[in-house]
Amino acid sequence: MDSITNTNAFEVQIKRRMMDIAEETYLVVTHHKIGKTSLAPFARMQDFNVLLTDKGADPKSVEYYRQKGIRVLLC
């Protein structure tokens, strides 16, 4: 639930580098991807300042991330 992954292993290094130099980090995903894993991990949920997802997100997941100090925005 806290591991962020990507299906393209070649993009992982680029995404990690962008996160390393960013002042703030945003994770933008549909609720379908929350809790799912893929081939190549590149970050932890705690590495993000903001999670932006749709209103279909599970309220328990939203609360879990908010308790971890992550700002969750539903649209």
C-alpha cells in the first residue's frame, strides 16, 4: 500500500531523479491504482506531499494517507 511502482522500468530512474530535485511531489492516480503494485518500484507513499485522486477512492485509504501526513485531494 505504500510502495509506488511503474510498469516501465526505464522510467523509474527519471521519475526518481525528478522527485529528488522537486520542492514538492504530487502523485496523481485514479482510485483503481491505489493499493496495486507493478513491475518496478520507485518511491514510497511517504515520498509524496500530495495524493490527487478521484472521489471513488476508498475512504479508509484516504484516511490512512492523511494520518501519514500526506495531503489527499479528491476530484
